[in-house]
Amino acid sequence: MLGKRPVGTPGLYRKLREDYFRRVEAIEFAVGHDDGRNTEELRDADIVLIGVSRAGKTPLSMYLAMRGYKTANVPLVNGIDPPAELLEIDRRRVVGLTLETERLVTYRRQRQPHLGASASTIYSDPREILSDLEFARRVFRRGRFGVVDVTSKPIEESANEVVALVSRRTE
């Protein structure tokens, strides 16, 4: 009727459905493992993103989930040890996100009014942010985690770098 030959591939519809359900499962996983929640299940993640506040962990996690990767993200807070589970899982699947200090200052200053904070808090102080980023770098080195700089990159490019890094490390 359409003038096209049938593809003739058994299971094609089933494969499309499996891809869909894999993505749905990945999205549910990312939502349930956002911002350090359920760290006892980090071993079930395909990718674990870590980084300081406003490094873009949540949006990147959701984007990767839309692509079918079960992604968790864990915030790193200066002076507080990361969850023990982070150092117990396969380090090749853990990726630290970093960005330039000036960009992070801008992001945090933009976020402050939504947190109900005044313009001058420790959260957006450049010296404190520099210290936060150095703390994160120490965690990255200690865990021998891969690192992706997300400064001024579209989410698609950052996601591609994360996937490529994890793929290279796990091969």
C-alpha cells in the first residue's frame, strides 16, 4: 500500500520498546539518585557525576538519563568527606565535573536570590569558591576519577565527553 518493502527484521518493534523502557528506567534512576540521594545504590549506576554546587550535575544527569544511562550525582561539599560508597564503586564510572572559578561565581550569585540569601554570602565568595574547587580536585585525585571541564560547554558536548571518558576507561 505504501510502495515500500517490509523491513523483514524479526523483533524490531520489541527492540524499539526495549530502548524506550531502558530510557524510562534510566530517568527514574537519575531522579532517585539526584543530589546524593540513595548513595547505597551507586554501584547500580552506569555513570556517577560528582562536583561542587552549581557545577551542572543535575541537568547533565537528566540529559544522560534521556540517552539511556543510569546516572547518579553526588555533591562535594568542602570539608565534608564524600560518601564512603563513592570510593567503593568502580572508579572508572565516576566523573568529576569542574569549571572555571569566575563562571562558578556567576552561577552561584545568580542562584542566591532563589535560596533567600543576601548578595554577600560565603556561597558566592570567590575565595571560598576557589577553596571549594580545590577540595573537589583533591577528591578527584584521591579517587583517581576522570574529570570533565564543563565551562562554557553546551550540555550535549559535556555529555559526549562524559560518555567517551567512561567508555575509554571501562574498555
